[in-house]
Amino acid sequence: MNKVAQNIKAFHVARSGDPGPLHGAVVAIGNFDGVHRGHRAVIGAALSRARGLSRKAAALTFSPHPRLFLRPQDALFQLSSERDKMRLLATTGLDGALIMTFDAELASTSAEDFIEKILVGRFGIGGAAIGFDFHFGQKRAGSPTFLAEQGHRLGFAVDIVAPLEDEGRPVSSGAVRAALAKGRVVEATELLGAPWFVSGEVIHGEKRGRELGFPTANVRLDPSCGLKHGIYAVRVAIGDMRYEGVASFGVRPMFDNGAPLLEVFLFDFDGDLYGQTVDVAFIGWIRPEQKFSTIDALKRHMMADVSQARDALKRSDKAFPLLGEI
């Protein structure tokens, strides 16, 4: 067990209306799903410009994700909940975040009005940083180049951040989703800059893990979660404490083939976690979820899973995402 040590400055979250103390900030604009290394490059550009202007720096982001509003029929595997996105952003050095509600009104706002009425009129921005491929405004008509041109006209500078690659792979939320869909959590870690994690409340299950000798903390993830079903080595934060363990995410083919559930067996832990919120970081892939011929065969594989998970965790050098309080 290791205590989670953090020393992060206060982080202000403002929604749609009054920006409060973030008025006049330099803004990093984006959806920031997962807050991966590409996002952090945009944030870094905003921080650099804010320091030069002696202004605050903030993320300007949207809730719900625009794709969920514009194409509700298409499931979107979101890498981080709004709360977890804020917790990640709170560790970047930003002073806060401006969360705009993405609704019909915002979707129909022209790129020109978004800049003049919102960025300038409402938020009074001192500058902006934007990714090379981020578009905004009605029908995504606003491009990074257009924002820079309008910024020059209206008196604020815009930094357009070039694409980031990792060994030839684009660093993007889509690339992280694709890696997780294949169970490649180590690849996802490389793209994100830290292990991918989920948060959730521990719920009561069927107690089968306890009967098998592996009591689990069960967490119901969002139905859109696209993580590959299987067994993983994990690290878990409970309050200010960390633990290591092995987790199964899937439909339990040995028993009921029900809705996907995350079941986490913590090493060297004995306690009641029901009702508590836990953070589960995925460190290594062990094997796919599968159905065995007997319960004894399942138990043997679970013991092997524990051994492989311990080995994977030893190799991972205590990796865990840095999370702030909001």
C-alpha cells in the first residue's frame, strides 16, 4: 500500500455562463477526452502564452461530447467521465476549466458568433491554443486558421498545435480507443502518458468471487465502454491509498453472460468497499475472458492470473495517473 501524494493548485470549474475568475484567461480549446499527450501539447501552448501575458490559463471544453449530441444513434466510447476529465486537467498547471453545454443553441452558433460573442464577449479571452484538426461552430465551419485570422482582427493570438505522433502512431483519442478495444493497455498508456483508468462506486454482486476464494470489488462501467473483455493487471486508488490487483471485465461466461461488469480482486486487502468510489488503472493485459469446462479449471486459471498480474505490476514501475481534486 502506498499513499497517493499530490500537491496541485486550486482548480476552478465554471459552466456555460459566468467564467468568474477565469475571465480573460488564455484558453486551450478542445474536447480533451482522456487528456492524452496531444491534448497536453495544446494545454502546454496555452500555459506558455498565459505566462507571457501574466494571465490565467484554462481549458475550454464541452459537455456532453459534441458527437453524443449530434449523432446520438452512434455509441461513443468516452475515455473519461466529465469528473475524471476535470481531475486530469487539474494536474496540468491550468487554473481551471470552462465547461460549455453542447446543445441545440450552441450547435447552431456560427463560427463567427462563437468567436465574437462567446470567446470575446462572454469569456474575454487573452489568447487561445487549438489542435491542428479541431473545428468549431455550426457545421464545424470554424477551422484553426479561421480562429487565428479572427484572433488577429480582434486582438488575441492563437497557437495552432501540430499533430503529435508516437513511433509513427497518431496520438489521438481515437487511437487510444482503438488500443483499448484490442486490450492493448500498454499502448494506451504510451499514448495517454499514464495508464487509462475508470472510476466508479463499488456495488454488490453475486458473491461468486468470494465463494471461489477471490473476493472482488464490483464496478458497473458505462454501457458504451469499449474496453476488450478480458483479464487485466490493475492498480486501484481508494481514497489516498493504492493497492494492486487483477481485474476481469466482461460478461462472466462461466455463470450468467449478463451485462458487462468490472470485477477487481485486490492483493493483500481485507475490508468492506461497498458504496466507496474507486479509481482502477489498467496496467497490463493477461488473457481474454473465457469459459472453462469446470470450476476447478477456472480456479487454476485465476491463480495463474494473479501470478501474471503480479509480474506485470512489478515491471510497470508504479505507474498510475496523476489526479487532482475538484
